[in-house]
Amino acid sequence: MGINIFALIIGAIFVNNVVLAQFLGICPFLGVSKDVKSSIGMSGAVFFVMLLATLVTWLINTYVLIPFNLEYLQTIAYILVIAGLVQMVEIVLKKIAPALYQTLGVFLPLITTNCAVLGVAILVVQKHMNLLESVIYAASIAVGFALAIVIFAGIREQMELTGVPKGMKGVPIALVTAGILAMAFMGFNGLVPLP
């Protein structure tokens, strides 16, 4: 029983977008989306961590937790893997791109607690995906996250140049905009059958 890969990719990016349909990863979505450059950097970091975390957690679940009947340790094991990967990304960014590291600030360590990363690792197990499907699903979810956060950042940058009423500036207009963006993505429902 295999999953249609095309449906999996389109479904993860557009139809069942991790931020706009599942409401996972809202903290970095709202926090880092003030400018496009930092949102692209956060998207890259989330892509890398999500892809590696899904790969490693799938392997741990398949070859360690299930054979030794330790499935009850799944969440703890996944969190430890994600925390380790985020530390690795943080060290690499600090050396390679210090400006991006400074721009991301407190939100980079927040990838550790980004429920989208943990959510994808758990979803691939719940949906009984094989390794290839899991990696493709994680990459597609990360692309969907990137698409949502970059579009949202572009809209927020444009709103800084327009006359937003004083009472709506900042978080209120960001939440209204996120809601409208989520409704726009609802237009993709029915495009492909969800796995």
C-alpha cells in the first residue's frame, strides 16, 4: 500500500499546510515574519531540522523503539533528537552566517519547541509511512511552512508602508492577515485526496 507521491507533496504544501491548516509552528510564523529575509532564513533552518529530524526519528522508531517495545518513549526520544539537531544548526549558523544568526535571535532555539517539527515526526509514524514517504512528506511540509511564512512576511512588510489604523498595528493586524491567508489556502481543499 503506497501513497501517491504527487498527492502527498501537493497536499502537504497547499491543502494541509502545516501552519495555515493544522496551526502548527505558529510561534515562528508570527515572530519571524516581520521581514522576508529573516523568514527565508528561518524557513531554511526549519527545512533542515524538519528533514533531518523526520529521518532520524523514523529510523529510531523503526529500529529501536518498536523492536524493543519502547514506543512509550517516542515523544521523549523525538524531542531529544530535535533538540540536538537545533543545537547543531545553531552552531553552524553562528560560524557560517553570523548576521542571519543575529537576525533569527531567540527564534532559532525555539525550533526545538516548534510543534511543526515534532508534529511531522509523529504524523509519519501515525500514517504508517515508509522512509521515502516520510522524507518526502517532511520536505513538503517544510516547503509549505516556508511558503506560508514568506508570503506572510511579504504582506507584513507591505502593511508597514500602508496606513494601518493605530489600534490594529502590530499583532492585531498580523492575526487578521494570517486568518485571511488561511482562508485563501482553504481554496486548495479538494485539489488532491489527502493521505
